[in-house]
Amino acid sequence: MTHYPAPTASAPSEPNAPDAAPANTRGRVIVASMVGTTIEFFDFYAYATAASLVFPALFFPNETPTTQLLSSFAIFGVAFFARPIGSIIFGHFGDRIGRKRTLVASLLVMGIATFLIGVLPTASAPGFTILAPAILVLLRFCQGVGLGGEWSGAALLATENAPPGKRALYGTFPQLGAPIGFILSNILFVILSLTMTEAQFASWGWRLPFLFSAALVIVGLWVRLKLMETPAFQKVLDEQRVASVPIARVFKTAWKPLILATLAMVATYVLFYMMTAFLMVVGTTPADGAVPGLGYARPTFLTMLIIGVVFFGIFTVVSGPLADRMGRRRMLLIVTVLIGIYGLLLHPLVGAGTVGVMVALIIGFTLMGLTFGPMAAFLPEMFKADVRYTGSAVSYNMASVIGAAPAPYALIALWTAMDGQLWLVGGYLALAAVVTLVSLFIGSETKDVDYLA
């Protein structure tokens, strides 16, 4: 039986107390937590964009246009079902051997899978009619496994090294990887669209973002290999509190926070993929198509999305100090109500012409920053340090199965059924907001928890 040291009056309660000073400098923590998620989301967005623009025809050439698109997004959803598996695998090692080495491994898995997508033959290659989509499913699964372990480790790296009262602020740094990765990926796609013909882009141009990710992975590995272990996990080691099977300890001691943390992310995920993958399809579908879209040229709508994502990044940063001041739960309750209202107003906004579409993008991405930013502090704070990697990773990625995996497919089906109208699409988002609100009402504030416990 393991005997834990008795607490003393002088035991530090904050990660930056004199005898628990973080070994990593602030700059290293910020860069290492941000660069990893930037790379991960660059890879992920590269796939999302290709799934919208070229994968339907390249990997499903013998199907109808609608079936091509649905098949492409079905494979897009495979990664979300792989993410909980990745969260268990990497969470296990993150809670047993530490945050640093686990973060390096998750980045390698994601990066290698993305690079291989960039060299994968399409269905038109001899002998690859069935094999190409099958390999794409496998590589997409591996992408999901890698991302399943990435987010939680980056969040813990930032927040477990944060000064007192600034965990939410520090937690926004890995969250910034999402808008930065999106902007980098889509700027590259805009450049390719403007410098290549449609035939060139469909033939080989779409591969370049996937191949480019290899350089980003090398940078990410270089930064992360210089890290030291976090104070919170070092304390777990010193007190011999390492769980032999972290996932079993989570289900035994933290099942309620696991459920609440999972549901707390549902609205965030639905909004996230509605604003990116789904609206990419709607925005670039011809207005006189079988299902009427907005009819924008691809570079034009990508540019509009990039402008919206700038607001995503700005309000991700803004969300940190707000959550540190107001508390995570109170802030997220307000933002989630606004997300539900936004869903109900989506159709009239998008129907108001280019100005209305741009306003809809700016509001949606602003809400995205405000809801996504605090999650890197809020979810890990629900769990003790000995199971924090596993608990936060599993909840974050189970939410992806509920919120993100069906979202692009369901939203396209609703949009198609309504002949291009977005009323049901907005209603789907509002319903997701209700699910998250229930979780937030049941849960409690985590702002002042002892993060070394």
C-alpha cells in the first residue's frame, strides 16, 4: 500500500511558490505550448480544407457530387472517433512518465500521418480505386490519435507553469494554436489557388500543405525537447502518487467531472466546425447549384474566413484575463447563451449579402475565441494532478465525438434538406448550446482550486 507524505503548513499551494518554482522559463512555456498546437491545427485544417475542396472528386470519383462530399466528410469524422483512443494512450503516459516526452510523441504521430497524406496516391491511380480511400481513413485515424494526446499535454504545460491567478491567461497560449494554424493553412491554400490553375491544384497543389507540415514538426520537436517537467507532475512523482492505470483511477475517482467536462465542450466543438469546415462548403458552392450556396470564389471566401479567424485569435487572448477575473464557469455561461442566440440568427445574417456574411463570420469567430480560450484552464482544473492529463484529454476528445464528429456531416445534411437555408443548421448549434449550459449549471467554479493537489 502506498503511503503519502502528510501535508505540512508550509506546503506550497501555488505552482510558483519559492520551493516549487517552474524549471521552464515563461518564454519557453509560451512558445512550446503554442507551437505544438499550431502545428497540430495546421495539419488538421489542411485536411479540413482539402476535404471540402478536392478530396470528394479525388478519392470518390464514381459517386454523385452530394455523395462525394458526404463521403469526404465521413472520413473527416474518423479522426474524431480516434481522438478518445489517443487521449487514453497519451493520457496514460502523460500521467505516468510526464508531460514532456508524451507531448513529443503525440506531435510525431500527427506529423508523420499528415506527411503521408501528402504523398498518398488518389483513387485514379492504377490499383488504388478502393485502396486510396482505405489508406486515407487509416492516416486520418492516426491524425486523430495524435491530436487526442496533443491538446491536453499542451494545456497542462502552460497552466501547470502559470503564476498565481493567471492560469486562464496562460491557458490561452496553446489555444492560440487553433487560429494561428488555421490562418497559416488557409493563407497557403489562398496562395496556391491564386498561383495555380484548377487542374494543377487538383493534380498536385493540394499536397503541398501536407508536405510543408514536416518542416513545422521539426521546429516543434526542437522546442519541446528543451523542456523540463512541470512542477505539478514532479510533485506527483515526489509523493509517489503516480497511478498504475490512470484511466481506471479517473473512472473511479473523477467520473462526475469527466462527464461534465465532456458536455461543457459540446457547443464549442459544434461552433468550431460549423465556422470552418461547413461554411467553407456553403461559401464556395455556386448560388445556382443543386443546393444553393453563397457562390463565392474559393480565394475570396478563404480570405473572408481568415479575417474572421483574426477575431478568433484576438478574443482567445481576451478570454484569458476575463476568465481569471470573472471565473471560468460564469464567463462560459454567458458566452454559451450568446452562442445559442447566434445560432438562431445565423440564417438572416448570412442571407443579408456580403456584409451580412462577413458580420456572421466575425461574430461566430469572436464567440469561438471566448468559449475556446478558457477551456485549457477549465477542463484540467476539474482533475487532480495525478490523473489530470488523462481526465482532461478524455473529456476534451469525447466531446469531439459528440460535438465535432457528426457536426460537418449533420450540418451538410440539414443544409441540403432545407435547399440551402440555414435555419436548421442554426437550430443544431442552439441545441448544442443547451447541452453545454446544462453541464455548466450542474458544475462548479474551478478558478481557485489547488493545482498542485
